[in-house]
Amino acid sequence: MRHATPLKNLNFELACFQRRLKIGGLFVLLLALGLLTRSFYLQVGQHEYYIQRAESNRTSLVPTAPNRGLIVDRQGRTLAENYSAYTVEITRAEMASLEQTLIELGRLIEVTPGQLRRFRRLLSESHEFETVPLKSKLTDEEVAILAANRYRLPGVEVKARLFRNYQAGPGMAHVVGFIGRINDRDLKTLRENGRERNYRGSVHIGKTGLEQRYETLLHGRTGFDQMETDASGRAVRMLSRIPPVPGKDLRLHLDLELQAVAEHAFGDYLGGLVALDPRTGGVLALISKPGFDPNLFVDGIDPETWKSLNESPDRPMVNRALRGIYPPGSTIKPFMAMAGLELGLRKPGDAIADPGFFSLPNSSHQFRDWKKGGHGMVDLRRSIAQSCDVYYYRLAVDMGIDRMHDYLAKFGFGEKTGIDLEGESAGLLPSREWKKRRWNKVWYPGETVIAGIGQGYHLSTPLQLAVATAMLANGGKRIEPRLVEAVRDPVTHVWQPQLKAPQQTVNFNPASMAVVREGMMDVMRPGGTAAAAAAGARYTFAGKTGTAQVVGIKQGARYDASQLSRKNRDHALFMAFAPVEDPRIAIAVIVENGEHGSSTAAPIARAVFDYYLTGKRPGTMNLEVGLDNE
């Protein structure tokens, strides 16, 4: 009889089941432990973190932009101020069709083609989620219309903004500068300097002039409002507030009315002018003609206007006082005279015969004097008074270009002056080493000859010439020109004078200085090249005229302005200080294509001196708050 074989091994299956049960239970236990551990970590270990997260969902920090500091002249007249206005702004990421929105807005309020062009330019420079202004300075009626139609215009907001206003207009544009919208380059700079947080809520930053140089002081400190918000993110109430701190105000050495007198005196000419206080270095006037309207840049300039400014042959965007570089011409002669005396190459009584030309040894080339036939017998004082070229041709050859370079450098030629504005040019003071380094060429004797009368490679700015003139006025003190005289704290409202830069003193021989100053006084007396400009003056002043060639004249030919276009005519220069007994003002003027320093540039300086020293205004000018209302 056969035995039946069991189909299942119950003991084995039971053992397997118990093993699986234990593994599953262990797994569940581990999961429970993990869950408990995580729960403990979140609720205990991360308690403070999540409390803050929960609080941040309930509250938000809203930045409050500070009021920008004011800029005023020495008399307290406003040059840059703030005002509040409504603007309509668009966020591209929040709308389905930008073009349709613009069409709809055009039906509700007037939007000019220029505003549209500016908007599209700003849009191309902005990120999709950033708001871009379409129209500023909305009327109350326009604000009401947009508010009533807000539900139809997603991505369109009406905001109250602070704007900058430049009352003095084009005449002060190169001094005060302007602010503009913060771009990616500005943001990068702010991040690198650790100042990005202070610009939350701000849309503008200083771009040029004092607005740029003193941005840190003018901007102020951003405030923050902690707001409680509802589920939709709308503000319910304010929980706390850190008020913004306004920017500091700037008071300048510059006099707005003096600036207006100088600008008026230029008439239709282009050029630059710098007037300094030779005692302190304070900039009393700084002109660059033509100027431009800085208000165009505050909220973005439209492309057509920018193109017209940027491509204008008159170059209104160039600050000629700081960046315009010109041959100094005969205004270099008083400094050359000082070099001749100090280096022992000339004595005050030494005289030369001037036949009207000069030739180097073994050369037939004639370097002509401006006066045909020459000046006869000429000593140092007369060489300055009548601007004798031949005297300085000879002196330059005796001195050599390297000694000339080293001596003129004492007056600051070839270096930046250190003025508190960005973008200053260092000009060019040539030497053998410079030419070898720059052009890999040797220096020629003829180049030394023309360097003696401020021609050739030598280039200087009106600001450099004004600083050098101030050194002749103050006896050799190398001043660092300054525009800002004092800063006012927004909390205490107290003006704090700015620290003066240390002055370098060059130890000139007083006797040499006296002879040169007498020669410059002779320039303004009968027989001098600028005598007509000084006629009737109630003060003494010393000056020097100059002419800088724009195009070369062939050997044997004479300068004939009637045969040249306006842009190819000589530049006119003049430098002076007054009163000679106690100098209070030093000036340098360059008139582009003005031809003659005596008849074009010197009268401009006379108008500035008359107003600053005596209060006399030009007869054709009516001044109100420093503005020309002719």
C-alpha cells in the first residue's frame, strides 16, 4: 500500500512568513523612527526658521527710496532739486499682448511718438519682469482715467515717483550732470561695492557730473516698511517702519550768476572757460559750450534726440573745460619766461633783435613771428607784452625739450588736476622719451622750436591752464580745484565745509615771478596785445593772449581767415588773474575758431572779472536768479 506525499510543507511556509513579518515590521519601525526624527527636526530643531518663514508669508518688507540731496550754488540758489509726479509703468511679463496694451493706453491718454520711442528703448534694456515707464508727469485727469480702467489693463500701474529737475538748464549741464535709470552695468558696480541693498526701491543713479561723483552722499539711505499682507498679497497694515534718510545737500564754490555772465559773453562761439579762486582752488565758474538739457536724461532719452546730441558736429556732450585738449599757443609764454629765468638761461634785461623770423643753424626754413617784420629789440617783459614768437623760439632751443618738459610739469601741464569731477583729461606735455615710446621716432630740433610757443604736440585743457595761471597769481601754490564747498547733513541741517586738498608749493624765485607778472600786466596796458580788453577797468589785472593753429600754414604763406572754413580757423585763448595786488580770481578761456585771443577770448574774461570784482553786468543782459533772460 502506497503513502500519500503532502503537497505543502507547513512548517517551512510558517517559518518564511514569520521571517517576512519580522522584516516588514522592522521596515515599518524604521520608517516610523525616520518620520519621528524628521518631525522632531522640523518642529524643534528648525522651529525658529519656520516661524520666520511663516511670518514672511504674512509680512513683507517694502523699500522706501530716500529723497535725493539738493545741489545749490554758493548763494544757495537751487541747481538740482526733486519733485513728485505720477508715471504710468508697464510690466511686460504680466500681459498677454504688449502691442494691444499700448494701443489701449493710447486711446485712454495721449502718448507721443517720442514717448513711445523712449519706452521701446528702455524696454530693450530691461528684463521682462521689470517695470518700464511709458509716460511721466501724468495729469490728475489721466491718473483718474487709468485708475478707472485698471481692471482692463493687467501689467499697467500708476506710480508716484520722485523726479529730478535741473533749473539752471544747459549752462550747468557739464557741472551738475544728470541722473538716469539704473542699468545692468550700474547694478554690477553696486554689487561689487556692496551697495546694492541701499538701492532697493530706487530706479535712478548719478550718471555724469557732480551727480555721479557725489552719488554716495546724494543718494541717502533706503528705508523699509514692514507690512502685514493678506492671502492675496495685498497690504493690510504697517507693522514697523525704518524711515529713509535723505541724501546730503551740496553747496558749491560756483556762482550761478557768474556762470550765466560767462555763458552770455561767449555769444554764439563754442569753447570752454574755467575761473578759480587762486587762494582756495574753489571753482567759481566752469563753462563748456554748447551744453545740453540734462532734464532729457532723467527718465530716459528717446533715440532720435540722443542721436542728434551724440552725432552733432558741435559735440555738446563733451565737457570742453575738462576733456577738451588744445595747443596752449602763446599762453605758454609766461611759463616759458619763468623757466628761462629760473634755469639761468635769460635775465630780465637781456634783449634780442627780432627780424620777424627764426632759423635753426644750417637750415633755410624760417619759423615766422606773428608780426611781419618782427618786434625790433625785445627783452623779457616786452616779449610777454607783445607776444614775440622769435624770443621764445630762441629760448626753446637754448632750453631743449626735456628741460622744457620738466619745468612746465611744475605748473601741472601733462597731469590731471584732481578736480572733483570724473572724466578729466591729462593733456599732453611732450618729451623725447614720450615720442620714442609713443611713435618710436626721434625728436627733431624743429619740434622744439614750435613747442616754445605752445604749438606742436603740446596739448592742455582749459582747466589745466587755469590751475597754472592760479600758480602765477598765488606765488607758486599748486591748488587742487574743487567744486563742492560744503555738505549739509539732512538730520542736523548743518553745513560742514569740505576738507581742502593739501597744496603743493613750488619755490619760485620771487624776483622772477615779479618780472613775469609785470610782463603780463603790460599785456593789458597800452601797447600790449590785450590793451583794448582792459580799457577802463577799475582794477588791475595781468593776462596773456594766445592763438592755437587748427591747420598748418605752408612756408611763405600767411594766415588768411577768409580763405578758411569756420572750423579750420585758429582757436583764441586768454588767461589772466585779478586784482594783481591781491588776486581773487584766475581764469582761462578758449574760444574754438575764435581766431584772436585779444579780440575774442579776452573780452569774455573781462566780462567775468567785471561781474565778480565790481558787480557790473553786461549791458545786454538781464539776470534773474542766475539765468539769462536776454
